[in-house]
Amino acid sequence: MAPKTGRIVGSVLVAGVAWLGFMALRPSAKVPEPEPTKAELRLVESPRVAGRAPPQAELELASAAVPIEAVGSASPPANEPVHPHPITPRHERIYRENQLTFSLDSAVDVEDVPGIRRLLAIYRQEFPEDSLVLQQGYELIANCLEQPGATTRAPAQRFYDTELASTLRRHVRRHCLEKP
């Protein structure tokens, strides 16, 4: 066999082995799950949903056609599914706090001191308890951005050293401790 023919045969063999390896190691296609039959669907339906169909205004349905119980209902009906996570005033309060902190973080990112102070005033008014010590941290950051120097660096360093679980440590470090 000529040297050129040997190289061609060797290349074909290497390519064939590589192709077989690829075919053996490639992820297999997932087989779609069969659609449930009507009999199986009847087993899943709630008696309240399977019975009479109330007007839409009377009953709100979750994504799985499970009735959502009204907020503050005394107790859910026995043996009937209920929506597992109704939106309560507590949930709305958490959402509002998250919305304010995200806005404050955005104002810090663009170094908007008047915006930080304005949002911080709203945050103080709506969430005076401040269990996460966010108000102090945002105040320090606003002070550092407004008046960088030794007078704002010392309180920022104290906050950074003591509030180890604070989500604002990285902002304090970036805007108060790393700037000259």
C-alpha cells in the first residue's frame, strides 16, 4: 500500500471511530409523556370544580383549575384542594419593601445621591422597623458619595466590620472604602 493510501485509510478509520463515539455518547432524545386520558383527568378534578360551574366572578381558579380560597377565609373546606399560596397583605408588604430596596440599589449603582435620599426617606417612613439595618447602610453610602473623605470613611469602616450579614457591605466597600 502506498504511503498516501495508508494515510487516507487511517483518516477514514479515525473519522469512523470518532463518529461511533459521538453516536454512543450523545444525549438520547426524550420521549414525550402521553397525554392523560379523560378517566385520569376525572380522578384529579376537585368535586367543587367537577360539579356545578360557578360564574367566573364568584370563583377564581389557579393555574391547575384549583379554586383559590378568599384571603382571610376562616378555614378551607374539607377534602377539597385550595390554592397553596394566596397573596396576603403581608406578601404585598414584602413586595413593596423589595421594590424599594431594588430602586435604592439602582440609585446607588448610578451614584444618584438625591435619588438615594428621596427613596431612603420613603423607606424609613414605610418600614421604620429596619430589621436588616438597610437604612443606616444606605445613609452611609449617600454620605460617602456626597462627601468622600476621612469623616465618612470611619463610620463606613465600622459598618463594614460589624454588619457582616448586610447585603450593603459590597456597596459600602465600593463607594466608601475603595475610593481615594
